[in-house]
Amino acid sequence: MQDNLYNLAFERSVLSSILFEPQQFDDLSTILSKEDFYLPAHQDIFNAFLTLFNSNNPIEEELIKNELMRIKKFDEQVFIEILSANPISNTKAYVDQIKDKALKRELLTLTTEIKRVTLEEELPSSEVIDIVEKKLYEISQDNQSSDFKDSVRMTADTMAYIEEMKARGDSILVGVDTGFKDLNKMTTGFGKGDLVIIAARPAMGKTSFILNTVNSLILNGKGVAFFSLEMPAEQLMLRLLSIQTSIPLQDLRLGNLNSNQSNDLDNAIEKMNTSKLFVDDQGSININQLRSKLRKLKTQNPEIEIAVIDYLQIMSGVGSQDRHLQVSEISRGLKMLARELEMPIVALSQLNRGLESRNDKRPMLSDIRESGSIEQDADIILFVYRDDVYLYKEEKEREKAAKAEGKEFTSEYIEKDEEDAEIIIGKQRNGPTGHVKLVFQKKLTRFVDTPSFSSAIKTVYEGVDTSSANMNIENDSVAMPTL
């Protein structure tokens, strides 16, 4: 069993090779760490190599001895054994073996930790699982190493990508279809490895918006993982069925259907039964649990192309960190997971209520709750905005004030079945920012493209006067439905 956990001969050979060819330490120092060595004396010698290297001193016998003696860690017998060991030509093979055995030792230590927290501390099983998953993730990250890509490899990968895009023809899509023509044109879809944030104030329709994307994907045979922290899976399904059948959501909830609607509903359910939609509505989940669940689901269902979290601020933190640090850990974890699984992860996010005190209530990046880390990690940030939400709210406040003063009130607000909506691209790492116009169908909780596709987009590029761009958006004469 001990042979599986360490090999002192390998450790001596690698240290001896560094002594005889110090120039190779430049590469090895990025792969090996002190903890990869089993024997403490070997750890001290490697650490001495590192100290000399970082201080621009040569790695040679006398300086190493002096450094070890300075920190009172010099073991003459071990040092002689290393000097006597035969240097090896294939250092990498030995290094791989040392790393592998170090990993096994870490896993063995983890099993001891599991026993301790389970039996001695009597922690709940859910907390034990959190500890294990977090530690496993840390171990896997620490043991991942990658080399630089040279120009030859990068140009070959780039040409392969260009050929793939060429084979698609004139399609504007590069990533996952957003479900909206205008938004696809602006973003070319949600890219592999992207962290996409969709943010809005309550009642703006951020969940409805992403469900339109989900519906478009599953009807085209794509797989979707949906983590619903706020809404039961059955309510999500009701919304999707309303979107597909054009049956008002309230009628579906009440079962108030005529014969034609019942037939439409049966057809929609038949389609949904063959779809690749997976919903986790546990209601409380942390980044470690989400990571574990999504990895397992993606392994079992490779056709899954996107994951959605509704919404980010409801996710639980790990440990007793400050909430700001927890959100930072969550957003960074989601970004790393998106890259690992090579798929976009879409996280919905709440906005601060401070924006409602502004005259122009269109959201900005600074309005995102705990915005610093989220803004930094996100590749795309979209804001959902409907002006009618505020117009209705203001009308109700005027009515309340009038009644409080004993005055008659005549409402001038006209309830609309369809409202103007904007998707504001606040950040896009690989593309322009700007506004996309949509129509929101309230009874169906459904967003649809505006009738005029080509003229619906007003793009704001970096360096352009955004005030004039916004003015053009407001004065745009896009043909809209009668509202």
C-alpha cells in the first residue's frame, strides 16, 4: 500500500536531476510544489531550490546547503543520497508519478477528514457532502496543469473554427440560440464557456424572458438544465405550455379551456414529454452542490447545451463568509464551470431598488446587487426593461394619493395586452453593447420579436456618443403592434 502513496527513489532522482541540470527547474517549478514530495527532507530541499530560483541565485550544491543550514533543515545523509542518485533523462515521467502519488495521499487524507466530521463532529450529512465536494474540487483544481499554446496550435485551432463557421453558411449564430432574431444578431448567441447574467427589477419578466429561450431550444431538440430556486417545476411547466399554446397563463392555472385549447395543450404536452428539459427545484443550493449536479447531468446527457440558474442571489453561500465574498465565490464558480463544461451558463440576477429613484429607470451595470464580482466574471450582461411597469406603478400611487385627500380620481392608464420591452446589453466581452426591442405579451408571459426585424436594433459601440444613440432608440419609428 505504501508503494502507491510515495516513491522515495523517484523523488531523489528528480531532485538530483535538478541539481545537475538547474535550467530545467524553470519548467518544473510551475508543475511541482513542495507538498508533492513525501519525505519532509525532500520538501525542504525543493523549497531551497525555489528560494534560490526566486532570488535569482544559481541552484548549486553549496548555496543549497547554506540555505538549508540557515533555516536549520539540513540533513546531510539525505543530501548525500540525492547527490549520489543517478540523474534521469525523462524527468517528466518521474514528475507525473510523483504528482499522482501526491494526489492519492490527498485523497487518503480526505477520507480521514470525512470520518472525523461524520463521527466526531456529528455534522449533518448535507454539510459533510458540501465539505467533501468542495475539497474534491480544490484537489482537482490544484492538480490541473496546462502548457502555453504556441502560435502553430492557435492558428490551427482558429482555422478549424473559421472552417466550422463557413460550413454553417450565412447563419448569424455562433453560440446557443437566444430565441430572438434581433438578440442573435447582436450577440451571435450565447457562446461556449460564457457566463450570461440576465438582470432586472421584480415583475420585469426576467424568468419569462429566459423561458422563451428555453422553449426555443427544447423545441429544436436541444438539452436544457434549469435550476429553479424560487419557483416549483410545475409552475415553470405551466409557463412553457402557455408560451407554446398561446393559452393565457391564468386560464391554464384554472383549467379554463375550450376544446381547441385542450387539443393544443395535449399536443404541447406530447412534445414536452420527448424534450430534454431537466429542472432542479430544490430551492436552496450552493455552488458546490450545483457544480456536482450539473457535472453529473452533463455526463449522463451530453446533449445539454445550456444551464439556467433562477436566480443567483438566492444561491446559498459556503461557510460563514461575508455575503459579498460568497457572491464572489458563486459568480467565479459559475464562470469556471461554464468553461469546464464548454457550455453557456445563464444566471438571473436581481437589481438594487435604488434605480427606481432615477428619472430614467433603465438599468446600468452598477445596479446589479453585489455587482463587482458579477460584472467582472460575466461575459454578457442583459437587462430586461419594460417602461409600462413603472407607468402602472406611478398611476396607482397617484390614485392612492388622491383617495387619501378625498379627491375623485380618473385613471388615464390604459391596460395593454402587449407592451414595449427592451433588452439592454450592458456588457458583452466579444461584441457591441446596445438595445434590442421586443414585445411582451402579458397574458402569455411571452416575449416576441418586434414585427420589424432589421430596424429594431440600435447599437452603441465603444467610443460612440451614447446619448445620441439612446436618443435615436427613443425616436425610432419601428412598426409596433397597436397597444
